[in-house]
Amino acid sequence: MPQLVQIIERLGHALVACTRSCDGIVCSRGTGRIPRCLFLDVEGRSSTRGAAVVGLNPGRSSERERRYYLDRGCGYDSVVAWFQQRKREHRQCGRRGSGKLRLLLGLGGGILLEHGS
């Protein structure tokens, strides 16, 4: 798993640092809006097979989240810190929908999530 964590971290840093102006992507560091990135959540999960959960854009980031990035920097480390703080809420969501399906399929290990503004 450590090698996978390193790979995801490299990808996350690159995604957050991206400055392309692709259609539908908001990238405005001055307002705390940064590109999507990845977060690998392995803490407290079993060592069995995990899953990558990919879905629709969850919507716009909150003012609180944008302020967090402006205060702490618009980088991957800030995204990870934000997600760690908000993880409990995300885990509750994981008990419904795709999270429930993932567990029924025996994929209780690490979970690769997309996150961003």
C-alpha cells in the first residue's frame, strides 16, 4: 500500500497544480477554487481489497472550504488536511449508495475518492 499512497500523492499534487482552463473546470487560486484531485483513504479500513469511487461532480465548493484553502494555501497538502477534517461526514455518506454496494462486494479496504472545488 505505501507505493500506492505515493503514486496517488504525486497525482494529487499534479492535479491541484494544474493551470489549464479546461471546459467545465474552475481554477481560480485567488478565490480558493482549485482543480479536482484524488484522496486515498486507508485509515481505519481493512487490509482487504479496496475500490475507486468515481461519480458526478458533487457541486461547488463551500465558502468555508474556499476560505480554508486561501488561509492554508491552494495545494494538495491543504486538500488532504481539509478532507481529513471532513472525513467523518464523508464516511457517513459511504454507508449509503455506492459505499453500501462497495461493502456488500467485500471491498472494505482503502478507498480512492475524488475531491475538489
